Amino acid sequence: MEKANFINITNTQTSKLYEWTLQQIEQIGLNDQTTHLITTAALLMVSLITLLLLDYIVRKILRTLFIRLINRTTTTWDDFLLQNKVISLISHLIPLSFAQILLPTVFLGFPSFTAVLTKFLSIGICITVLRLVNGLLKTLRDILKTSKAFYDKPLDSYLQVAQIVLLFIAGTIIFSIITGSSPWSFLVSLGAASAILMLVFKDTILGFVASIQVSANDSVRVGDWIEMTKYGADGDVVQINLNNVKVQNFDKTIVTIPTHTLLTDSFKNYRGMRQFGGRRIKRAINIKISSIRYLSEEEIEGLRKIQILAPYIQQRNEEIQIYNERTKADPTMPVNGRRMTNIGLFRAYITRYAKNLVDIHQEKMLMVRQLPPTEHGLPLELYMFTTSTEWTFYENAMANIFDHLFAAIKYFDLEIFELPASDDLRKLLEFKICTSLREEDQLT
């Protein structure tokens, strides 16, 4: 009842305003149609200016009050409301709501124009509500990201799905406002175009399904280090969206990967390595096979000077003597019985050297093994884990180990296999030339 009285009073006042404006313009001496048009345009301009002024005042008041409240609170969720412009969007709704009630009454003499104006205001309110709900969803996402339970979840994917649903609902409402038909008739007409919609939103549907499966299977999180050679990705996941995954490589380049490829293509995730607490070293030294041989007693005594190897040599020597005495091996032939080799002692030295390093995990698997020999020699592989997964630490620890081994291998009278360099070929050519010259001198 009060609302009806308010509308009747407003209609009376606005009709008087319209008549007064019309009388003022009639004094110019224009015809009736032009006078009505000018009157309508003037009232529309005044209404628009009033609407903008009201919007500015309401927004200014709300922002001022809200900022004062933010300064008094210790929570962060209200900061996210301000960042996502939720307060500004609420301030837009208030003038639009007043305009939808008041402006049509200003133009009582033009029912068709009033109907068009009402539709525009309804569409504006619908778009503002859509933006307001979108801002609230973004605020909810930002709040959840501050929680450890949701920090590494693909919240952006879920936000985009909600935004698509909101756009669909808003589009349906706007269509029904423009056409004046029921929203259900529009939804029924979409049934025939469902195949076309599925084709248009194929990537979005695939990305949505992939996001759900990735989240359910916990295969990729924000912050994980993944490697996809096919797409040139080797770095940390910085964002998981509905349609793509953004990976920041270690050279700070950004690689965008379609989300659904995380299900169709293979990739390497280093999260398990980080949770394990150590990064694996798996690298081999190729030993020149022709340099592998038995060691004499004098050479074994010389290697006893290596402190970490001396106890092993003592124990191994006792085992070999017991075996040779039991089998009555003939010592005049080296292949009879058992003897120490330079490759065996070098392998034992590497194992004991690694077990004394603080950068290597002693509780995890640690071994030095021989791989099948190839045309590049005998691979002697180191398999162990560093105590830290940090990249720089890992590279330094591995480099320090191999620096030492490359320098120490000569004391075991072993050679590392490498293809001939230009200097090697030049020396070989010089040797052949010198040999041929000597032969010529001897003949002459």
C-alpha cells in the first residue's frame, strides 16, 4: 500500500515536471511534435546526469565507509572485496534500482519510449548483478588461495566454469527481456542447437573434465615442477585454468599447455622427488676397457695409502688369500684364482668416497654399478641421492663428486673413454710422419 502511494505521488510530481518543461519550451514557438521531442530529450539528459551524480555520491560514500572498516579489521577477506570492485558494483545497483522505478514515470506521455527505457535499465541491472556475483566469486577464490588446503588446487578452473554458467543465465535473462518471451522457450530452442554448442565449446568441455580429473587424481598442483618435452615445458606450474596450464620455465619464459593434454599426453612431475627429500644422481663414467687389468702387489701397496680404501684392501686381500689357498690356485698365471683389479678398487673407492660426503643421503639407496659395455667403453654408473632437492645445490654436489673422480682415476691406472680430438689426430699424424722418416733414413 505504501509503495502504491509512493508511486502515485511520484507520478503526480513527474507529470507536473513534464508539463512545466513542456510549457517552457512551447514559448519558443515550435510545433507540437518538436516541442515534445525536445522536452523528452531534456528530461532524459537531466535524468542521466542525475543518475550519474547519484551513482558517484553513493559510490563515494560506500567506499569511504568500507575503507574505514577495513582499516579497523585485521582480516584480509574485506581487502579482496575492495580489490575485486564488489563495493563499486553494489553502489551501481542502487541508482539503477531507483532509475527503474522513477525514470519511466518521467515519460508518461511516451509509453513506447518508456518500455524501451525500462528494458535498457533491466539489462543494465542484469549485467551489474552478473559482475557483482563474478566479483564475489573472485573474492571467494582469493580467500581460498590463502588457505593451505586450497592453495595448490585449480581454483581458476572452477571459477571459469561458474563464470560460464553465470554468462549463460545472464544471456538467457537478457534475451527474454529483449524479446519479451519466457526464458524457458529460449532454453527449449537451445536443445536443437546443442550439437553446435558442443562443437563450439569442445575445448572448454575437455578442459573442464580434465580439470576435475587432475584435481581428483591429484596429478598436478600449482607449484609443481613438471616437464613436458613435447611443449617445451620444464618448470613450475603457476596457474591451472579451464583451458590451459601455465608453466614458468627456469629461464622465466611462460609455456601455455592445453589442460586436456595432461590426460592425453605423458609428463614428468617432480613433486615426488621434493616430497622424498632428495634428488637422484644417475650418471656414469665411461672407462676405457683396454686400461682395465690386474694389479701387482706393489701397486696394491701403493693404493693402501688411500685412507678410506685401506680397510677394504685389507679385508679383500684376506678373502682372496683364503680362496686361493683353498682352491690351490697357481700364482704363476694371473687368471688362476682371484686377484684385485684396478676397476674393482676404483668402484670400491667411489662407494666409500660417496658414503663420507655430507651432501649425499646415507639412509637412501647408494651404489656404484657397472652397465653393459658399449663401443664407448665400460659405463661405471653412480646411483645416489643428494640431501637437498634445490637445483643449485644438486648441480654443485654432483659436479664436486665428478671433479674429484676425474682427477683421482689416474691413480688407479685407468683411462676415461673419449673420442679422438683434433689434437689427438694431429699427434697421430706427426707420429706416422716421424716413423716414416726414420724408416727412410734407415734404408738410405
